[in-house]
Amino acid sequence: MKNKAFDLVSITLFFVFSAFFLVAGLLGFGAGNLRETRSAAPEPVLPDGSLNMRYTAELDDYFSDNFAFRGELINAYSGFITNTLNVSPVADVILGRDGWLFYADTLDDYLGYDPMTEREVCAAARSLYLMCEYAEKNGAAFLFVAAPNKNTLYPEQMPFAKAGSQASLDLLLPALAGQAVGFIDLRAFLVSDAPLYYKNDSHWNLLGAAMAADAVNGALGVSSDFAKNMRQITVSENGDLFEMLYPVSETCEPDYEYAPGFSYGYSPAFRSPEDISIETARENVPGSLLMFRDSFGNALHTFMAESFGRALFSRSNSYRLDFIARTGASAVVVELVERNLAYLNRYAPVFPSPERSLSGVTTIPGRLELTVSAERSGDMPGYIKLSGGVSTDGELPADSPIYLLSGGAAYEATPAGEFPGAFPFTAYLPEDAVSGEIRAVMVTGATALISESVELSSVLK
């Protein structure tokens, strides 16, 4: 009898709670003002004259995203778990010490797990070298800037200690030095008694951005002193990590503002710092900046815009170095957060591949396999984009460049792309110079492996 009574009470409570949320929704109580990056599932429809076979599944998705008090329940659940178990109920958020929150995607870097391989480090460094070479040939200084992960600067606020292994950033920077690529290690500049990152967000605050801007400008030979002219204020904006835990709550956190105020102006198309492309101008200030940035550039770009007469900030993963000519850039900056250094191997920049001389190199045919696709570039008219990968049954030094032979010339490809093989590449070759066959070459000292030829016409889309 006790078991039956318990089952009856459980069933009754289930239907009471279900009815409560259903009635509350019908009375107009919503899910709350959730600040989610994804959109809530829309209300399903029954099309005229046809049958929506997915109506029940869509209805389930709609109710799951829109039932009354959804946000408040998520808040309550997060509060209960964090306060009783001292862990985060959200997989993307790490609960640190003293109320600090960290992005879980940075954990491998922090612990030194699964860093970039030797080939990935060499390929990323070579890609940046090719970008630097192209920028400098077109009259622009080049600088690579890695925004440190939050727990790289504040390991003492993590709930556990570092493992002591090297992270990808520790491997990449010496490789850049070996390639003579301009870079700055912001870890040496972001030093302050005041926090430079938000406790509730994965990004630096405005003081941290100001200090980063001063470091970047110093490396470019531009004078600035933003950090000394910051004053502390209080903001009520929620951090991205806080909103994952508490989607309908609000919190306040100290922040800063640039006391003199900014004098640059935006182009009319500006909507928000999240725009893919932002253009700014400031009168009577020399220099033009082309800056490729990620979300850390939301705060950083304001200071860099104040430092140059003209600036173009691009958030595209494919770095359009052909924009140097469009903007007349005197400086090119690539800013990338530490946790996304792998993007340097995944997304290839857009610029003409440099022609190289392979004279004096003895080629060994047949041991290099080439997989390639070709298309006329939509980004650079008059160029053909070649992408793919090379593989071999033997050993190759991790720093072996990749060359493509076509039309009697050799071009160095960027060692980056989406090819799943060990050595991906992307190249932009002049359409009027590429013809007939394509071969790949990888040089190892005084010898080189060369692939069988591939007919361009057979792979050109």
C-alpha cells in the first residue's frame, strides 16, 4: 500500500507540475530573457494542403526551449549545483576560486594536454612567415599577437594546478623567432595588481585591452599610453561564462574606460563590435592598419582605431592579405586567442603564392602522393585556388615546405587547409601562368620528393 501511495503521489505531482508550466505558458509567462547564442526553436506550423510529418518533434523542441520560467529554473539549478557541490553544471564552464569562471575549451592548453605536433608548429610558423613576407613586400609591417587564455595569466584561480607540460603557445613562439616573424608575447606585458580579465567572462577587460594595445603599438613603433589613462567604473553587463550558468540573472563587475575619450569614427555600416568587418578613421593621424582579430578584438579594436588614421578590422578566419592594397595598410596585425592557435593550420590566408627557385635540388619521383582540387578564386579574380594535401610512405622533416610546379614555375603553398591528410596546403596561382600539369614537391635538404603529375583540367571546378 505504501508503494502504491508513493506512486500515486509521484504521478499526481508530475501532472500538476506539467499542467502548471502549460497553463503558465498559455497565460503569457515566457521562458525569460535568455541570452543564448543560439535561437530558440520556432513554433511549428501545419502547412496548407500538406502534412508536416515532423510536427510532434518540432512541437517538443519548441516547448523545450520556450516553456514558462525556463530561465529561472536553469538559474535555480545552476545555483544549487555550484553552491552545494562546488562544480559547474555547464560543460563549457569551469568553476574557479573566489568566484572566477573559466572557459573549459582552454583546459588542454592549461594542462599541457595534446599540444600542437611538431609539424603543426612548423606549418603554423611557416604560414605566418609567408604572410609576413607578403606584407613586407607590399610595404606593411607585420605582427602576430596571441591573446593569452584567461587561466594562462591567472592559474592561481583555477580549481587545480597545472601539469607542467608545454602548451602550444610555448612551442609556437620560438618557431616564429626562428622564421624571423614579428610577434609579441603578451604574457610579458599583461602584468598588473588589478585584474586584467573579467571574473565572469573569458575575455580581457578594458584595462587588459589597453595594455595589450600599448604593447602592440610599441612593437609597431607607434606611441600610445592608453593604460595610464584608464579609470575604473562599474558595469552591469554579464560575462559570457556567467550567462551560460545564469541566463536570466544580472551581475555587476568592475571595468574601466578610457578617460580622455575616443576621437575616431566608424563607417556608416557599423552595427556592433561583433561585425565581420569594421572600418574606422581618425583625422590628422598617420598610418593605416589592417588587423585580423577574433572576439578579443571587440575591446582591443577601439584602442587600435585611435592609434591609426585608417583601420580595417576583419573577423574572417581566412586572412585576406589582398586587402593590403585596398587599404594601403602600413601595418598588418594578426590577433588570435591562445586556445585557437590550431586555426593557423586549418584556415589558409588569401594572397598570391610566392614563386620560388628550386634550382640545384635533386628530385626523387614517385614517393609523394598529391591530392588536389582547383577552382577559380572568388576572392582574387585572375587567380586559381589550389587546395589539398600531400602524403608519403617515408619520413619527412617537420619543417619541409610544400611547393607546387605548374607552367614551368614553382610556387610555395601555404601549409594550411581542411585536407585530412598529414600535410594540407592551399595556394593561389595566377590563372594566366598555370597550365597543363600540377606536381607537388617537398624539399629535404639538397633532395626533394616529387609527386606524379595531375592534369589541371581534371581537377578544375
